[in-house]
Amino acid sequence: MVAKSSAIAVAIGFAAWAYAASQSQSAPQSGATAAHSLPPQAVCSCLPPGGDRSPLIIILYSSQFVDPRSFAVLGNNGPFRESSFTQFFNPTNTTPPFFQVFHPDFLKILGPSATIRAVAANPTFAFAHEAPIWLPATDEVTFASNDGGALGMSDIDHNNQVSRISLKEVEAAIAKAGKSHAPVNVSVTKLDLPDTIQMTNGGTGPFFGNLILVNSGRGPLPPSVALVNPSPPHNTTVLLDNFFGRQFNSLNDVKIRPGTNTLFFTDVTYGFLNHFRPLPLMPNQVYRLEPDTRRVRVVADGFDRCNGIAFSRDGKTAFVTDTGANAGFLGNNQTEPATIYAFDVDPKTEAFKNRRVFAYVDTGIADGVQLDAEDNLYAGCGDGVQVWNPEGALLGKFFLGTTSANLVFAGDSRLVIMAETAIYFAEIAAKANKLFFP
Ligand SMILES: *[C@@H]1O[C@H](CO)[C@@H](O)[C@H](O)[C@H]1NC(C)=O
Ligand SMILES: *[C@@H]1O[C@H](CO)[C@@H](O)[C@H](O)[C@H]1NC(C)=O
Ligand SMILES: *[C@@H]1O[C@H](CO)[C@@H](O)[C@H](O)[C@H]1NC(C)=O
């Protein structure tokens, strides 16, 4: 029952059998490293107990191939999970961060020398929550801290903050650290934004040189869509802060539809559910905004709690996550959606049609979503970043063992992952889906 990824040039380690073994052992295993005493990127000729006796070779740093056939049947006394929020699916018991591979195609995304490590961390402050934007001109990534949630240091009386890191500094720190894969810790610089920007939760661009930020609002201060100069003095143009006079609930995420200059953003009740916005006045829905004319209208509704948004590269398919399973102060309810929906974008009206399930996630919720140049979809989830192919097959995970709310490609082969109290940086093979316009 040992799977062989014969379609690809490298043979990969197959450590799923350690799952069964670890259930009956008192000493915890730590994936390939502990189970086989392997240094990173070593070649292993260890054998699984019974079954196929082919030698196993581990080439990728910290990757674990978990064949679905190895856990399809857990048995009467199997180690079933009770919770998608408090229990992870880590059958190899590997210490994060690592690449959890469910499908050989994930190795094409990773490439033969993929790495992942924390590049900034602050255990007491969820400084890296959402709104990641890569600025190609300066090779920086901007992002927002958690708004109203755990370790966010923001509430109805305190705004959250937008910061940036330099990827030049990241690359230099990694070069200095050598091939150790050890975490590095670059500086995080707060952007001094005007008071019109309240509780930033989503972002994309740059759009004609500006950050596009969507802001949840705070108390009576309105949610807004704004253009922000990424350079000092960070002057801002608010494009929209109401729907024909009514405030939005709390804006959450935004994307530009490829091939257009049109913005699409989600509005949801998390500001209220995290104690920093008044009672909602409208349904949770997706809006379309023309930045020039400021015409705004609804393109999709019927969500429990709509959240992240992304488009296929041709702009014909929209993806919206529904994070209904997370209800802020009302608690988590895993019988509610943790689901990514796909839609056809009507070529004439740009309304979202033909809603269908793209993927349901096994851990936590799928929050922010991004696509790569092959239209594989990456979502920030309860255990890190999960990746599906365009048909909705789960290929693998950037397994962090902690929540990621969003991520962004910083050009080809570089993934910057928001993980609340840390930022992770992955060097992989996949190419980026361009998010900056023009
Ligand atoms: C990283 O540096 C920041 C200061 O820039 C510090 O607050 C934080 O504790 C450091 N993180 C780690 C994990 O050392
Ligand atoms: C910032 O100010 C400059 C100079 O007045 C202006 O050209 C630019 O459009 C402003 N940017 C925004 C986002 O308001
Ligand atoms: C969870 O959601 C389901 C479906 O909406 C509902 O029937 C149930 O009462 C909820 N459970 C809790 C504990 O709120």
C-alpha cells in the first residue's frame, strides 16, 4: 500500500505509516526526523513495517507524504478527531513548520529545494493577520494586525495597525542564516496612516501605485474602501464608506477582477462579533465597486459569513470563502460552513452566478484566498496554508500548526504567510498570480 510518486523525478519519503505506529507508542514521534533520525534533506533508506519493502527516499526538507489510503480507515478504536478547531490532522506527528503532501502534484508546487521558516515573530502581538500586499517596486510586504481578536491589541477604543517588512531584509537574514532553515526575525515597521483608516482587514494591489485597503470601521466610525499611498506621508483617498447612506457591517476582504479595474469586496458581521462594531444593518454579501464612478452594487449573497475573495487568472471564476463556523464571541460551530465556494462571473453584469462548493476545509476555516499562476488555490486555514488544484483536490499543506488568515505571493516562488504572531516565508517552485495593476 505504499504509494510511489513515479510520475515525478524525485522519490519522496513516505512516513504515513508512522501514524499507525505513533498511536500505540508512548514516546512521541516527530515525523521523519525523530522517527528515522534523519537530518534535513537526507536520503533515507528506512522501511515501513510490513507491506511494500521498497526503500524510501526523503529528499525535500521537512516534507511528509501522507497517502490518503493510509488513513482512509481508522477502525473501531481509531484516533478520530472530535474538533476541527482544537485538533490538527498531523498523522506523522511532525513538528511544524513542514510540507504535508497528500498528492504528488504538490511536489511540483514545492519544487526540489523548498524551504519554509518564520521570518518575523512577536509572541505577544498578532501583528500579521490579514491584508498582505506585495509591493514590487520596493520588495516589501504590508499587512494588518488582528482587528478585535486574540492578541490583536485592538478593540472598540483602539485601532489596529498596518505594518510592513522588507523582503530584501528577509533574503539577507536567510543568506546569513545559511541552510539551517532556522527562523530569522526581521524588523516590522508600523505605517502611520490617517484616522480615516479604521480596523484594516483586507487589502490588495498595488492599484496604480496605491494600496487598496478595506477597513472594518470601529464603533461609529464607518467601514471603508480606501486607496493608500504606500510611501510617507501615506495620504489616503477613501473611495466608499456607505451603501446609499447605510454603513456596511465590517468590510473584510477585496480583490481586483483580472482584466478590469473593478473592485470586489466582502462585507460581514465580524466587527460586531468581535465587539467593535454596532449591530449589523445589512446581510453578509459581496459588492462590486467601480473606483472612478463609485457605482456600487451587490453581486452575491446567501452566505453565512462571507470572508476571503479571489479570482481565477482569466477573471471568469470567483472564489469566496464562507467562515460561518467561526462566530466571534458566539463561539465556533463546526456544523456551520468552513467552505470555499466557486462562482461563474457573468461576463456582462459581473454578477456571481452558478455557486458551487469548491472545497470544504478539515481544520478551522478557510479565510483569505490566493491563486498561483496555474490557478491552484491557496487558503489560510486553522493549521496553516492549504492548497487545492483547480478541480478542488487537496494537494497539500504548508503546515504551521497554527492559524493563518491569509498569504500573498511576493513574485514568483516566494510565499509570505500571515500567521498572527508570526510571518512565515516559503521558497517554492510555484509562480505567482499577478495582483498588481497596471
Ligand atoms: C523579534 O524582534 C522583535 C523586535 O523587533 C521582538 O519584539 C520579538 O520578540 C522578536 N521575536 C523573537 C521570536 O525573538
Ligand atoms: C497622495 O498625494 C499625492 C500628491 O498630492 C497625490 O498625487 C496622490 O494621488 C495622493 N494619493 C492618494 C492615495 O490619495
Ligand atoms: C450549531 O449550528 C447548528 C446548525 O445551524 C445548530 O443547529 C446548533 O444549534 C449550533 N450549535 C451550537 C452549540 O450553537
